[in-house]
Amino acid sequence: FRSGNTWTQSESRDRNTRVGPGLQTIRIESFVSGVHSVVLARGGPEIMRQYAQWREGRRPMPPGGLVGGVSGIGNQARAFLQVRLAPGGYILFCPDRDRTGLYGFETGEFTQFAVL
């Protein structure tokens, strides 16, 4: 939901959020177990895997460009990310692996949105 220039992204299946350009505060609410990170990048779903591979030292930096992120988010926690957004496509995702070895984005921890 939105209130002024602050919008809240919680883990839901609504992956069609619309956001305006300029300074935005993103409130991230975590409901997953364990401690994890959230990354904001320009681009689409391909950036998620590229970022994870870069972080593990297996490829160069993704071309989409990292915008920001937060780490150390625990269960039932809130984190805030303040960023200046330009028009274009973005993706907010968890690049951390869970105890089964899957990345967070592979289990549904991601949201795509457009800045119009």
C-alpha cells in the first residue's frame, strides 16, 4: 500500500505495483524464517540470477544496475530503503539461499514494479 512517497511491500502475490519517479521510501516487511537480504535493481527477472551469481563470484556485475538493498532482516521485521527512482522497470528480491539451497527469489520472494 502507498501513503505519500512511502510504500509498503510485503510478501504477497501482487507483483504489479506502480510507483512514481523521485525519492521513495520502501518499507519491507518480512514474514519468512531466518535472516535474509533484499536487493533493489533495475531490470527484470534475469537480474535476480545474475546478481546471485555475481555475489558468489561466478560472473561479472549484472548490467541492470543495483539501486540499493538491506541485509540482516529477520522474521516479522521491518526494514526501510530510501531511493531515488527514475522511470523504468525494477525488481525487488531476496538473493539469499534458504536451508534447502534455493535462492529466496526462486521460492517467490520478489516483486516487479514499474516507475512511470
